[in-house]
Amino acid sequence: MVENSGGAKLSILIVEDDPDALEALGDLLESHGYAVASAHHGAEALELLGRSPLPNLIVLDLLMPTMDGWEFRRRQKLDPRIAKIPVVVVSASSAAKPIDADSILRKPVDIDRLLETVARHCG
């Protein structure tokens, strides 16, 4: 189990529309001791963040239906309650549209690099 300095288990919200990628990321992070919640698009993630304890980190895909990662991030930064939650983008997108994120990893993601990045931003 991965814990913060107060002894609470570190939690991660995965925002990913691909069910296989969502399951793989969730299983990987859970197997390394993180508590994981998931949302299938940005609007669902914002709803979840509004009614649940806040995660230590958000792992965010960019290309999703309903609300993409760029719009999610824009709205996240406007909400003082959730604005400071670190975001790691994990996406296959090579779109020229920039995104303000704490880290950006390209799919297919290197597992060791992902785990190191998550640990760095969760701490």
C-alpha cells in the first residue's frame, strides 16, 4: 500500500474512455498499492470530483467523447477546490494543441516511467 505522510492510502483518478486501457492502468496502479477511481470522460470526472474525496493525482487521456482532456483541464483549473490536483496526461494524441499538465506520457506508455511519474507527483 502506498501512503502519504499521514498514513492515508494514496488515490488516483484515471480519466480514460478506452475500457481496455482503463482496466490496464487501474490494475497496474492498484497492484502497486494505489487506490484507484475511474471516469470515462471529463464530464464524469468533474462530477466524481464534486462528490467524492479528492484524489492525490489525476491520470488523464486527451481524446475522449463528451468532454475531452483539454476541456476537463480548463475547467479543473477554474475550480479552486480541484485546481491544485496534479495531472499526468497519458495519451496517444500528438495533437498540436498544448495542454498544461504536470507530466505528459505518450501511449503506449512505458510502465516503469509511468510508475516513477505517478510516484513523483503523488508524493
